Amino acid sequence: MCVVRPAYTFLTLDVIEAMCSCLIAEAEDGEQSRRSAADQELRIINEFGRCLTQVIDSASRTRGTCHL
């Protein structure tokens, strides 16, 4: 039987908390490094994109998994 999970089911509370932790860590690193506001924003947006890409990649690998 093939189980297809909707994409939104991969954004669990644990995943969201992990993503937020990564974004906060990036923001703190930017503050400590005294980066410009624009550079900090860009780095945080890039980090969010990286996290989201990992969730999407994980979803793609498991969405069409068949269990017989």
C-alpha cells in the first residue's frame, strides 16, 4: 500500500523549532560579527532557504514510499 503524505505534514513542531533555532543562531552570529543589517537579513533569509530545502528534500524522499 502506498502512503502519500501531504507536504505540510513534514512541518512538525520539532521541525519548526529546529528551523527557528538555526535562524536565531544565524542572527546571533551576525550580531556578534557586527555585520550590516542588510547582510544579516540576507544571511538569515539564506539560512531559512537552506532549512526549507532540507524539509522539501526529506519530503520528496519519503512522500511516495510504498509499504507492502
